[in-house]
Amino acid sequence: VTVAFTWVSPAEVVLVAGARPVIVDVEEGGFGLDVDKAIAAMTPRTKAVIFVSLFGSIPPGIPRLAAECASRGITLIEDAAQSFGATAPFPPHPRSCAFADLSCTSFFPTKPLGGYGDGGAVFTPHPHLAAALRALRAHGAERPKGPIVRVGFNARLDAMQAAIVSAKLPGLEEALAARKAAAGRYRAGLE
């Protein structure tokens, strides 16, 4: 289950996994996943729900969606390509990438923590998923130069992009504040 208003990536990854995306509408008055519609769309065959924190905005109904997913054994995934560093509108106001089973962000140059090329990261609080992700990014090897234990990819962040993102990370708060200020100026100019 995923949201209709976003880039192609959430539906694309579902298709790559061999599943069928179920698309639901956005919340009224916003751009985030309509949690009621997402819950209504869940069936016993649902394996995951992907919500998108679009334009740096984390949908307010996510705690209820997370609880529902947990009660049904459904994986909750956040597409945080545009929201890394954003603060959730619900208590205790966690940051983007801090409350789903898997959260994916992008280091593309136009993103909140942009490198100078392509790259990204996946966050998870679950050790078994973290181990699987580490193996997947390195051709399926669970340790450097270890045996291949699953089909994987060459999907490591290259050293240059890692150095750039690492150097920019300490200035993230300032960069986010500058982005918000610019957005405010645009908003004021459009009103």
C-alpha cells in the first residue's frame, strides 16, 4: 500500500519485488498518505505500507498507521528522500527516519542532505534487517570478502559521496533552517 501523490519510486520498488502496488489517495488538505484509506486498503496479503514524507512533511497520522501495521505484522516503510532531518508533528516529535521499520533517504544534490552525485541510506531499528541490508549492498556478502549468502547488489555509497555527506552533516540544522526560510519567502510571494 502506498500513496498516489509522489515520485515513481514507492510503486516501482513494489513492482521490482514482484508484488502489486495498491495506491491510496492523499490526506485531505495535505500531500501525505491518508491513513484511514491506507488502513482500509490493507488485506491479509499486504506485506508493507510505504508512506512518503513529501516536501519535508511527515504525515500526522503515522503513529496510528505504525500501530496498525505492527498489529498485523506489516512492514512500515518511510520514503524520506525529501524529509531527512524533518521533525514529526506528533509527540514526542521524532525526526524523519526514526520511527518506521525501514526509512530510505536520498543524498541526491537537491535533497536536504545532498552530496554531489547519487547516493542514499536506509535506516532501521531492527538488527536482522540491518544485517540483511548490509549484505544486499555488498553483492550479498554478510562480511567483507565473506561468502555470498544471498543475491545482492553493488549498492555501497562511494567514498567521495560519503566524505561529502559526512562533511555536510554537522551543518544540517542550519541548511534546513535556510530551506524553510526560502520556502517562507516563496509562500509569502505567492499569497
